[in-house]
Amino acid sequence: MGFLKQLDVENFKSWRGKQLLGPFLRFNCIIGTNGSGKSNVMDALSFAMGERAASLRVKHLRDLIHGAHIGQPVSDTARVSMSYCDDEEQETVFCRSVAGEFNMQSKNPYLLHNTAVVPELEKIGIVTKARNCLVFQGAVESIALKDPKERTKMFEFISQSKEYAAEYDKKKEAMLKA
Ligand code: ATP
Ligand code: MG
């Protein structure tokens, strides 16, 4: 399974100008004092994966521009580039700006319009219409309160483990018989 390598943010939320977040490992922990921007990291990632304004804690996407929350945007665009590394260490960069433009750059850079890039994201298991398993602050409780079967279904869908369920059951049965 691939992983997020780094996020390049530009005038996005609390980051002024260009800043690099990462490099990330397969497992990461973000720590910091209240208001230091931990959730903004998740917002940047969610934004690159196609989340809508409401999930990013803003009314309009343009409010994501640095300074816009106090009515003083420093730029007319904010951008997030998400570098994704697949199992073969091949890197793909998905880039989204507040203008709603959704581009994709790969080894041979090219640009795709919003809708066209969605299948590219889906190839790596990111369904832009789904929540992509980012548990936003405050959402932990709603997931914890889900019916266990519903919760299992959700994780099976996200991890794609359903595909292996039949094989798993077969092997388990064989092991129990042995
Ligand atoms: P907590 O521990 O309370 O959850 P946090 O580390 O998750 O805090 P965030 O919510 O990520 O903090 O960041 C909040 C900070 O982001 C605030 O200081 C806020 O002013 C800043 N911020 C949010 N939007 C913008 C923006 N458009 N421009 C500049 N700063 C912004
Ligand atoms: Mg937070």
C-alpha cells in the first residue's frame, strides 16, 4: 500500500507563502499546543483529496487562503500539493488550489480538469466523494457510537480488506481443521 510522502502548502490556512510539511512516514503523529495547526495539516490533506468546505472548517473554499479568516487574504490563491508514493516508490503529485481547479502532475507533468483527475485518485484508493477515513476533531464519538457491524463495514470499505475476506475465511477454516 502506498503512503503520503509530503504536503506542499502555499498560503493555505495558517501557512504563509510556500511551506513543506513532511516528509511523512507510513505512520505519523502530529503534536503541538492548542491552535498550533495540527488540524490544519489534516485539512490540507483533506483538501488535496477533494473535501468540501464544510469538512475543512470553513464556509467557503476561499476562506482557506492565509489571512482570509480575518478578512485579509494574502493572495488570491491557496494551493496544496500532495505527494503520494506507491509500492514501487513511484511518486505522484496531486495538486488542488482554492480556485477549484484540480490538477495532477506526474513524471511527465500534465494538467487535468477537476473531474478527470478523480479516477486517478480512485486508482490509489481515494474516493473523493467518501470521507477517506480522516477522522476530524469531534467525529471520533460518532464513529465510536456506530453499530459494530456498520463500523466494520466502514473499515472494510476504506482498507479494501473485503477483497481478501473470502481468502481469509478459507485459510482460517483450513487452519482450524489442521
Ligand atoms: P487544537 O489543539 O485546539 O485542536 P490545532 O493545533 O488543531 O488546535 P488548528 O485548528 O489546526 O489548531 O489551527 C488553528 C489556527 O489556524 C488558528 O491560530 C487560526 O488563526 C489559524 N488559521 C485558520 N485559518 C486560517 C487562515 N485562513 N489564515 C491564517 N490562519 C488561519
Ligand atoms: Mg485541532
